[in-house]
Amino acid sequence: MTENWAELPQELLQLCSQHLCLKNLSAFRAVCRSWQSAAVKEWSNVPWLMLTDQKGMPWCEFFCLSCQQVHRKLSPEVMANGYFSSRGWVLTTSRDGEFHMLKNPMSCYNHIIKLPNWNKFPNIEDLPFFDVEFIYYKVMVIYDTRQLGLWKPGKEEWTAVNSLTEQFYDVIYYKGSFVAVDFEDRILRCDVDGPTPFEAQVVFQMRQRLPEFKHEYPPGSFWYVNQVFLVQSTTGSLLFVSLEEQLASTITFRFRVLEIDLDTQMCTEVENLENTSLFLGHNSSFSLEVDEDHLIKPNCIYFTYVRRSLSQFFEDGGDTGMGIYHLEDGTVELHVEGKSSPLLWIEPCF
């Protein structure tokens, strides 16, 4: 055995580095040049949960599902009062209306793109609530929950997307187009590279009457739809996922997963995700295939939530956290809790 750690075999060092999360991999690289050259390229096969309660501070905190620890990363370039995430990117907003897109916030190799100011949205009067989806530097947002806005590289302003609906739950990029779902459970499609890039057309209408839940809860409880998510499955199908919340003193959730075929206009309930799990969050939702190397549980829905009492609407913004919903039996385990703005999933896309 060598007495000099820098002289350990490169094959052994490379094998060790393959089992480290991004934060620990960065520390591994910093030991010496030998370890740096042997370390694998930065990669991640599990999501990170961005804890967004350090507003105005030059760092961000992330919860790693691999090592089950919270890591802090100094990131003065993302000092902001608002954060949104999609496809491994983080969009930041400041109080003066500046937008920036940051690639791989846990990586050492950040890539930043400046977007038009929020006052470049058409017909906007105040700093709005946003929901965001990016793809190949094209950005579509839901602002004020009412309208869709589109930005393409080289443009100095946002462009409103025409539609017949007034409120949207979610928007994703799916099979070459942006696809959104509105408050009437209608799915609209916008082909931003086609002849009408600023027109959204209804392509699916969810039937009004859905089957009863497989796992019933005590009678007398009142449930309401809190959010609807659109997710592309690992097999490429479009999933419509509704989150219902119980109006009670405790935090209680349940989910319904439906597979939508836009070509045949068919809707099928999904009762088992098998070796896949879904990650649902504040404008960042995706699916992930689970294997024996993950600490991710299969056939589950990992979700972030914000729960507000009446007093919290006017005070601290409410309770936030991350929970795990087991599709097999409908049980929920709360995994990360806190008081902050909504927690964000960072998708492992690098």
C-alpha cells in the first residue's frame, strides 16, 4: 500500500469518485492534481432539492437525495428574491425585474443567460407570479396565472401567446411543442417553431367525471384540487397528474395519475408506475427510472408543497416542504419541512 494518498492508483480513485454526489465530488477534486485528473466528469443521476429561503444571500442550499444531507454552495451570481427551475436550469428574478437563467447550479461550470426584464411583458402592471419552462434557450412562462409569454434568443421583449383560456396550471415542452393545461382541465399546444408560434390551440379536453379513488379516506372530508401537473413519462407518454389537498388542520394529500394520448384522444388511469417515480414541484416536474443504485423509492411521487393557514396568507407565507406519496396504498410521508418560498427540484440532466 502506498503511503502517499496522491499516488493511489488512478483506477481506484476513479471508482471512488463514481459514488460521490456533486458536492462531495467537488471536494474530491480539490484534494490534489492526481485526484482531480482521476475524478469522473460531473454528473448526477438523482434530483437535488433547492431550498430557497436564503433570499438576498450569496449562497444557495440544496438537499441531496443521495447522501441525505444539505449542502451550501456560494453563488453570488444568483442572488435573487425569486427562483424557478426547469430541465436542470434555474431562472432567478430580482426586485428590479431582472431575469437570469443559470445552468446546473450545483456544478462548478455555471452558464448564465440574461433575459428581458419583467416589464417587457405585454399588458403587465406589477411583478407577477410566474411558472416557467425552458428548452434550447426558448422560454415559456405563465405570468399572473392568466397568460402565456414566450421568449426566443435575440428578442428584447416577451411576446404574449394568444389562447381562449384565462388561467393555467402548468406548461411543459413535449414532443417539439409547448403544452399547457388550464383550469378547465383542457390541454393546449403551442408550436413555437411552426407557422403560428404565438397561438395556443386546445388539443384535449379532460372528461368531467373521473372514477372514484382506489384508496378512500374517512367520509366527510372535503378535498379540493390544489394543482395539476403535466409530466413526460420515461417512455415518452404525456401524464396528467392532479394533486388534491384535504381541507383540515393536518397536511394531507392524494394524487391521481392519468396517461393522455393526444392522437387518439384517450385517457387512461395509471395505478402503478412500476420502476419509475415522479418528481412534482414549482414549475419543475419530471419522471425518473429507479434502479438499485438509487435511494429513490419506485412507484412513488416526490412532491413539494406549500400549505397556508388564513393567518399565514398575511404573515410568513406558510409551511413548505417535500413529501413522498406511495401510489400503491395512498400513504404519504413528509420528508423535508421548512418555512420558505416553494422548494425547487433540480433535474439531473447533465
